[in-house]
Amino acid sequence: MGQPVTVVKKPSSRPGVIRYEINRAITGMGHERYKANTEVTGDRPADVLARRLLDHGGIDGVHINANVITLDLQKGADTTGIEDVISDMFIYYRPGVEVPSFEE
């Protein structure tokens, strides 16, 4: 259950910086910045996504503005698996997770 997010990887003119555009705005008009080795608190979609991206590893910083996600990669890191983290952001019931019934 849930809805996958469409992710398009865009080039950046700066080495080590990757930009992704998605099909929904998750911050409104505000800018959100997150750094590695800093606790990400909150349950807003931008907070949850940043926490998942930083937990994925290989990322020094995350910047989210509306539907654009910009990542500062660690030196030598690649982008393997990052698109999956973003596209699965709103998938709630994965294989093996029991879907609650209306009675519950």
C-alpha cells in the first residue's frame, strides 16, 4: 500500500553533488537542510526522507526544497540505491507486514 514516488536524477555542475526531482512537493516552499552525523528529528516527510537517506550512507548532506532533493555525496561514494530510498518513501506495507483490518 502506498504510492511510489517518481524520481528523475538530474546532473549537477558541481562534482559530488547529485540532484533528484520528484513528482510531489514535500517541503512546501521552505528549504530544509540536514547534515550527516547530526540527529534528524521530526516526522514531516522531509525529515523522514533525510533520515532514510543519511542512514543509507555515503551522503554528507541533504537539501530539500519543494520537489528537489540535492545530495552532497561523500568522497568516492556512488548513488546506488538512493533512487529506491526516495521512490519508496510513501510505501507503507511491504512484503511480510500485516495490513491492519478495520476491526483493529
